[in-house]
Amino acid sequence: MVIDCYDTYATGHDGSILHFDVVVAAGTLKGIVEHVAAQFAGGHSPEVEAELSCRVSAAQANVTAEHRIELKRQGFAIVEKTSRKKLAA
């Protein structure tokens, strides 16, 4: 299986900045990736920026076995990069 990894930033429901990868099957539309990211971030209308960072085989990807299972089960996996960071006032 070939996958796409999207480097993603989103604004959380509490105003925090989230940094995570959205891992999907290769060729998944960016709009779908952004929708998945928005659902993960929560809130009414979170801002989302997603950029394709790599396309690799699932075996070569830097994702855990759990993430591979999520990818197969639900069509995507979220790989958190950092904990939530509060926006500056």
C-alpha cells in the first residue's frame, strides 16, 4: 500500500495550535484530508493547513503498527507531532 503523509496544522476548539500528520491512501483528495483534520481539531470552523510532505509505501513510512491498523480500518490515521500549544494573546 502506498500512502500520502500530510503535514498539518489546525486551530483547536480551545484556540490551541495542533501539529499532526494525516496519513491516507495515496491519491486521496486534499479536501478529504482537510475535512479529516478539521474533525480531529474540533470546534465549529477550525482553520486547517495541510501540505503533502511525502508519498511512500506503508512499510517505509514512519508510523506505528497502531497507525497502520487505523489507516486500514478507517481510511486515515492521525500522527500527533506536538502537544497542544496555546496561541499568544
